Amino acid sequence: QKEVEQNSGPLSVPEGAIASLNCTYSDRGSQSFFWYRQYSGKSPELIMFIYSNGDKEDGRFTAQLNKASQYVSLLIRDSQPSDSATYLCAVKRPGGYNKLIFGAGTRLAVHP
Amino acid sequence: GAVVSQHPSRVICKSGTSVKIECRSLDFQATTMFWYRQFPKQSLMLMATSNEGSKATYEQGVEKDKFLINHASLTLSTLTVTSAHPEDSSFYICSAKDRGARNSPLHFGNGTRLTVT
């Protein structure tokens, strides 16, 4: 079982719709969760991080965490074509050093 | 915001040669830096954890003698790919955490695209 699993997509949504991206993780001891966006050929850029169960909102983005279900998601409201990218879920491995383990990423395509 | 500079951004080398990639934290100190590798259409795979003043710790399956890591100061880590082969062609990305900011996330460099011919 992979440490972090994501559906590879592509997830195709129309402009203005809500895009929902999902991620599950295997280590129940994980405490910190991150969403990164990566454009083709570029390095990942941080969108949001979440540590506590529930929702965390930042502009058009909402991260949701359910530790009991080992599930974290990212909602993008009012999706724009510029949101088209690969979204990487990352989980900090328990213990020291802040090691981040990434999922394979979900490719999002927002069409006009 | 915190900036991580990675150099070079792109390098082409011949098979059998060695390539050094630098990762610098420009406005913060990082006792720990991480090196990732990403093949086309795949996710980032953690290669090793670089610790200032001590030996790097490598993930399972990563050859420490092939991927030499040196973390000589609180702002610089280097990754040297020794005796590079075409299968080492990949996108190498470093990241660092600000040791002075307890809950800050990792900051990523812009990556180095290595092509071995």
C-alpha cells in the first residue's frame, strides 16, 4: 500500500465549477498535511496546509481533513483555466526531520 | 517569503561524468534540506535528507555512493550525481525548512532538469 494515494485523473471541470481533489494516507500517526500545485516542468508551490480535523479555508481553496478516515481533500471554488495543473497531496511522515511524502498527484483540467 | 535557490536550473552532461547541484536557502537557516527526484508524469520521490554537519540519510533504494550529499552550512546543501547514466535523467528538486519557524512548511527550489546523454 502506498503511503499517500491520489487518483491520477485527469479531473475535468468547467470554468466556475467546484473541483474536488481527494487523498488518502496510510500512516495513522501522520499529523500534517499539505496541498501543492505543480505546473508542467516547474517545482511544486504550496497552496495550503492543514493540521486539525475539519475544514480550513483560504480564498477559493478549502482543505478538509478527517484523521479517523485518513482522508484529506482540497476543494477549489470558482475554478479557473489557470488552475489547470497537477495537485500533489503531501503528508509529513511521523517523527523528526519533517519528511514530506507525496502522492502521485491529480491532474486537473479546467475548461472554458 | 522564504526563498530556496537551486542551481543550475538545467544541465546536460555526458554519460560517466559527475554533476553537482546546489541548493541554498537565501533568507533563512535550514538545518535540514531534502532532495527529491521526479520522473516524467510521476510524483516527487524523496531521495535523501540532508543534515547540516552530519551525514545524509538516504531513502531505501537510493545509492548513497552515487548520490553524494554535502550539507556544509546552514544555508547550502549540494547533491552530486556521480558517474551519471541516461537513467539518471530526471528533475531534481530540493526543499528546506526554516529552522526558526516552528510550523512553517517546506520551501522548494525551482528544480534542476538533468539530461544525461
